[in-house]
Amino acid sequence: MKDGFIKVAAASPMIRVADTDYNADRIIECIGSASAKGVKLISFPELVITGCSCYDLFTHGVLLRGAETALEKIVNATKKLDVLSVVGLPFSPKGGALYSVAAVIYKGEVLALIPRTEVSGTVFAAPESDEETIVSFGSKGQFECVFGTEVIVTANFPRALALGVELGGDATAPISPSVRHALAGASLIVSLASFPATVSSTDEAKARIKYRSENLKCAMLLAAPGKGESSTDNVFSGLCMVAENGEILASDECEDCMVITEVDIDYIENLRRKAGVFGTMRYPHSEVYWDNELVETTLTRSYRKLPHLPEFEKDMANYCRRMIDIQVSGLIKRMKYAGLDHCVVGISGGVDSTLCVMVCAEAVKRMGLPSENVIACTLPCFGTSSRTKSNAIIVAEQLGCEVRVIDIGESVYKHFDDIGHAHDDYSVAFENAQARERTQVLMDIANKVNGLDVGTEDLSEFVDGWCTYNGDHTSMYDVNMGLTKTQVRAGVRFIAQRTEDKVLADALWDVLDCPVTPELLPISSDEIEQKSEEAVGSYSLQDFFTHKMMICGFSPAKTLRIAKTVWHDEFSDEELVKWLTSYCKRYFSQQFKRSCLMDGPAVEAFSVSPRNGFLIPSDAENTLFLKSLDELK
């Protein structure tokens, strides 16, 4: 359970209706098989010990005694396994009431019996009170545990692992037990289901579990009755699912179904800290304790290399269309509010300025303005290659923009003379003077034409500070501010794939093929020599780090652990440590640039806007982050 991971399973074995001894054996087999695979928590369907379609047999003493004996058999057979099991059965304590309950079992003990509360249309009773009681059961009355609806099972490791249980119709109640459990602190909800298969049942269940796990910021396990159930009035499918914060991690629907994956309790805890409401609501919950063992969890779940983009290619077009519309809409609003009718863009032939000029072209088109109202300025200097300059001009011309070529070399040399900087001194002042000269020219042109200097820097470059303070760092409005480099590339690729202009498409594909470069150092040939990713690392990898560390809240050590599983085919462990160390250093040291960023639209829930984005002090120390990486080295 290191790093908050716990291996879980949802299982729906093939059972025989009303054959409790046989069913107990199948459940024991499932628990044993799951334990051999490292599972620490397994859940089953509602009433799995008897089958959920016993109807009036549930009230018969023979079946109830058989269910209790089967539970005792399961408890005794699994007492040496480090697995928490949640099993459904009918239960009638002294007094005659009949309940559908979930038995929470661990190492020879029943920690709790949790009854279903929504019982309309069933033979079962609803508990009269939310208060828990103590019940005893077993052939010799040897088991004693808590009985109640408002119960949370809390683990030793990780400390945020707290388990809430709901059964059957509880899941669709107006205020389901899962809501109360989550607000009281349960980070993992086990749903013992009993719904039959219909043509839409799987899709509906997936939609519900995605919504509920995201809304409650929790992990959820669901197991529905399997194909061994009675076919009298319904057929059952054995649907099993595991979800985490709106994402289905594992799902299957088959005979003897069992899905296994890992849920990340640390991640859930991080999400809840930001929400600020979970664990603060006062509900009358009781805690029982799961004295689990701390062990290493082998990861089998997958993570996406590009977490800022859709998981499936079929969703990419709509995603990019929406992303670009957000950029265009923000720009139009700003121009209309300020009474401006021109966009001024510095075009370099890189992906950022390419997407920016296309966004500007779409904005003036929607505003009913001529395409020439986009003034695309290429400002060549000491490091500009003919390839990037050519692509920049081709893209702008094909869009119908007014293209201006302004060589700033003479102005920069004059500036060097003014400040006493040698022309062959290629230090940081040599580079930054060019970036600041470009910004001055663009802003002055914007003032001259009643326009807006539209910035091109993206989120990834603001995160690592790969920009010149008050140079390319600054603009009057930045349409790329909320986009990572991977999102910018996806936007350019989206347009390249769909444009009917072959000249434009060829230029866009070449832009995508070019290395990311600031082009600020002199070149000895016409080849691109200064490559950003040689200095700060792959932007795809950087965007991965941003997602895991700054959005998910993972530690550097946990981020590295996941990166090794995702990026092992491209980077060695040493390279991953190198670039993650660089990332941690730059993220902290470059905050002063993010503290004064201009306006620009966010396209996902994360941004580094100094107004509503992820903020840290400009002088925060990175000591704790780097220390954890030093230990890994």
C-alpha cells in the first residue's frame, strides 16, 4: 500500500440459487485467488451467499440458517488471508426482522454487518434507527460485531483508507448512503448491487459509477449478480467495475467475473483537501478498525502518457474543436470590450505562434472583420532559421493575414551598444534583449493599429519558466496560457488534418516536425541548433509531471514511480530522475514569472493564473521536493 495504492477486486462468481454451501465454496475460491494476486479488498454482489432471487425463500428459517452457516465457513476459511472481504447475505437477528446485509470480514472476524436501507418491493425490513447495535451470531454465538447503517471501516494503512458500504437500491436513493459515508470521510465506497441485466443496464451503471465517484471524489467498487442467478423473471450479467474520481479503472461482464486493479487513496485525499467539505460534515457514523498490514502494491493499472488529452482518438476532434473555441471566444470578448479591431502576433514558425495566429484569424472572421486585420509579424534576428521563418510566413499568408517582416538585428545591436554589451557575448543578456525587443515592437504596432498584442506562450513554458521575463513572457492577452505544449500540438494537428488548403497543411505538418526552439543564439548554418527540450526535457514528459505533481498532488517519488511504468520505453531511470529534478527546481525558481501573468482563458481545470490558478510564493523553497529525489538517487 505504498504511495496510497491498494489492490482491490470486485467479483461475481457463478453460484447456485439457495445452495449456500456451494456458494460459500465459490466465494472462498474467489477470495483465495484474489489474495494470491495481491488483492487486499474484495467485494461481492448483494445476497451472494444465497442468490438475490430467492423471493419468499428469504423468510424461511432453513435458508437463513444455511446463510449464517455459510458466512461462518467463509470467515474460518479466510482467517489466514490478509484480505478484507465484503459479502452479501440475508440476516435475521433475534427479534424476527429480516435484513439484507453486507458482512465485512477480515482474518477470522466479522467487523460489521451493514443493512440495506431502501427496501421497497422486497421482503426485507429497513433498520428502525441509524444507531448501531451489537449482534451475535454463529453456530455457537461465537461472532459478535457492530450492526448498523452508518458504519465506516477504517484501515491502518494508508490512514485515509476508510470504507463505506451500500446495498442494492441504496445506490439510487435520493440521498444514498454513499453520500453520507463520503461526507463523513469514506474514501472508498463498496456497492453490493442486485440489478438484473437489461439492454441498457451496463451503460447506465457505468454512467452512474463515473458520476458518483467524481461527485463524491472517491473510489467505488461495484459487483452485480452473475449468470448463475435464476432466470425466472430476469437474467443477470455479473457486471463488475472499479472507478476512481470519474474514471473507470476496470470493468468486465462475464461468467465467474472478477476485475482487479489498484485505487489511489492518496489521490482521493488530495482531491478532498481541495474540495474542503469531506470529513467535515457531522454524521452519526461509527468506526470499526481494519488492522491491515503495510505491504508493497504491485501496479497493474495503466496511466496515459498524455494525460492532458483525451484517452481515445475518436474523442480528439471534438476536444480540439472545443479547446480552440474557448481560445477564440476569450479573444473576441477581450477585443470587443476594449474596442479593438486588430490582432498583432509575433510568428516564429513554432507550434505556439502557429496556433495563436490561427486562433486570431478565426476570431476576426467571427467578428466580421477582414483577415488582414491580423497582423502577423516575423521578427528575425541572430538565431532565426529559414525553415521556421518560411513556415511562419506561409501559414500567415494562407490565412490571409497581413505579414510584416521586421529584422530587429540592427535595433538589438544598438541596444547592446547603449548598455555596453559586447556583440559576441552570448550570455543571458544577449538572448533576453532580442525577446524584449520583439515584445516592444509588437506592442507598439498594436497601439498604432488599434489592436491587441496576442501572446503565444503556453502553459508548459510558464510552468518551467522557459520564457524571457517581460519579453515573450508578456503580452496584452495570451490565448495559449491555459494550454500545455501537448495540447497546442494537438490543436495544430487537428487543423492540419482538416484543412482543404494543401499549402497550409504542408506548412503545419512541417511546423509540428520542427524542434521547439527559442532561436536566440547565432547559428553557424541554417539548421535549428538551439533546442528547448535539450535544456528542460521533453515537453510531453514535463506535461506528465505537471499532471501528476501539481494536479494530482503526487510526491516526486510517487511521480517517478508512475513515470517509470509509462515512459520506460523512451527514458532510462537516470534520465527520468534528471528531468524530474530539473522540473522541481524550475517550477519553484520560476514562480516570479507566473505571479504577474496576463489574462488568458483556461481550457481545463488547472492553470497557473495568478488570479485563480495554482499558486505558490515566488520565494518558496524546493528543499522537501528535492530531498525525496536525492533519496531515490
